[in-house]
Amino acid sequence: MDLPRPEPTERGCRLISTNQTPQCLPPNASSTPRLHVVYKMLSDSEAAELLSFLTPSTRPDVKGKATEYILGMSGSRDGCRFLRSNPNLIAALFELTSDPSVAIMKDCYHILINLSADETLHQVLVSEVKVLPVLLKNLQDPEYLFSDQISTILSNLSRHEKTCRTVFKVLQDEVGLPKLVELLCNESYNKKAKLHYLGPLLSNLTQLPEARSYVMDPDRFVIQRLLPFTQYEASVMRRGGVIGTLRNCCFDHSHHEWLLSDTVDILPFLLLPLAGPEELTEEENEGLPVDLQFLPEDKKREEDPDIRKMLLETLLLLTATKAGRQALKQKNVYPIMREFHRWEKDVYVAATCEKLIQVLIGDEPELGMENLMEVEIPQDVEEKLREADTKEQEELEKEERMRREEEEEKKKCEQTD
């Protein structure tokens, strides 16, 4: 059985963060349109002059032109590299996030989003400029206008383990994870912001064992608060972030029985987004969890293929333990997966579904291999598995290219007709 594996690092393995890409705004992301400009890198004297414009006392129109220029610069790799070598400019911009002008504040926050999308700037932002305490303080303000931008910055900064640990530490010191969960689960907390990117932020934080321990503390009732968001239609980011959190939590196999128990009952929340309107036999329906029995004809599946894949990987992780495999078989998950596989067009998602089906219809592992997460794999076998994974990935990419070419050809034929 080929379980989804955490991303490898030089020191071993860690859980992957949510697979959404960093949010990097384009150079013309401010509220006012601007011409496309080629931004040349500035000399030391020009950088010093630009810095002199980024003070609270500078005339608003001059200050606005300066922040607009830097916003354009921050949309390119060379621009980010230049700003990385001039942290005093970043510090000045960060100070202007409290400027009286909303337009200037907006430019500065968008610059920080662009910079936080570049991993090489993470340490500058968190260690030199020390953005985290102020960002977290503002995030808690239910009237703060730029909480969505803050959520995006924090999500970007927490994507990689090293900075994620810093974000988590400061978060615990300044706010606490309970407050973050409250903000995520309370849709009306801030009427001026949607806070959808708190979903990916929480998912990223659960790379860390200490964050997962909090989320899965039976006395805190956190997982149960998150489960309804697996079908949250208003935002793919919030929905995907919550599912990424659940996926990361399932790497801790010691909690599998609790997650599948009536106390949490995670299974229906993972299966419902994958279930469709197909008619099952009465016997198949009766074996399913109540929430999945006799679904209506207009039942729709999760639209986002990345989220569908994460849901399947979460189920696959739950089958790593004997108790998990037994629970999924007893709850008659196979018919749902069978119909899903017939419906699924994305080759990567379908391949993950096939792995899950193999477990559901296969025999139990031999004695001593019941917990697949604790099985020690010899190095030579692990290398062969990696080679097989690489080969499988290449075949899937080829299959996906062929599928897209066929679709394009079909569209051309339809247009011709």
C-alpha cells in the first residue's frame, strides 16, 4: 500500500503544508490602475532617496507614489531581491501599514503579500522587521479593514517549516491557537473581512506536532468545530485549508480510533464531498453512514480536484491502521469510492482513489504489519518505491496531457460543426 508521504527534508520527514500556492499579487494590484513599467534596480543613493519618502510626515501624494512604485517592484523576483537587500525599506513600508491614508495602507499590505510569497524574505520579515506581533494584534481587531491581507501574509509565512515554527511561537505568545480557531469558525467575527485565508494558515501550522496536539485535544472540541467546513461553499480557500488540517492531523495514527469514533465521527464529513447522485442498491445504502444514505439526484461532488485529492489522501491515511481499515470497510465506503472513480476525470485524483480502493477490497496485511505507519522499510526497498512513484508520476503526467489534447480536439470539432 502506497500511503501519501510527508514532504522530505534534510533532517527527515515533516507533514506537508496546504498545497495552495503562495498568494503573490501582480504588480498592478492596488486599487488604482497603473501603466506596466519595467522597474530598474536602484542605486544606493536612489534607494536612500526612496526611503526618505516613506515616512509618516511625508506628503500623502509623494508617499503614495513611492508605495505604488515599490508595489510594482515587489511583483518581480528581481524586485524582491532588491528589497531583501534593503530591509530598512521593508521596515518603513511596514510602519506605513498604520498610515492615515487607506490607499497607502493597502499598497503596503499588498507589498507585504508579495514579499511573503518569496521564501527568501521570510526571515527578514519575521526576524528583522518583526512583523508578526503587530499583524496578530491587528488580526484580532473585529473592525480592522485589512485582516484579509494579514491572513494571507500569515498563510504565506507559515508554508515552510522553519518560519512556521516562528509564526506558531509568536501566535501562542500573542494570541493563542484557541483565538485563531475562533476567528476561523466565526464567519461574522469581522464584518469588513472574510478571513478565508485563516484556513490555509491553520493547515500550515498543523505541519507541527504541537499544533496537531492542540487541534486533536479531546477536551477542546476543535476538530468537531472544523468538520462542517469540509462542505463550506463560500470559499475554496477556507474549505481547502480545513481539509488540509484534517489531512495533516491524520498523520498522527494514535488518534485514528478517536477520529472515527462517534465522539468525532469524521468519516461522513470526508465522504460527503466525494459522494454523488448515483443510485446505490438498498443493501449498499443501509451499510453507509446515515448522512450518506439515499442522497438526492442533485447531489454534487467537490469541484476542486486538489481538495478531492486531499480528501482521498485523508481517507487513505486512516486506512494505515487496522482499526481505520475495519471502520471504513464496516461503514461500506467502497460503493462511494467505486462510483467516484467512475466519475473522476482528473488522472491524479483517480490514481489516489485507486490506491484507496485497493485497500478497501484487499486482504489485511500480514501479522506485524497491521500499522503501516510503523513499518520500517529497508533503504533499498524505499529507493525502489521512490523510483516507482517517479515513474507513476511521469505516466500520470503523460496521461493528463493526452486527456487535455483530446478535450481540445473535441472542442475544435464542436466549433467546426
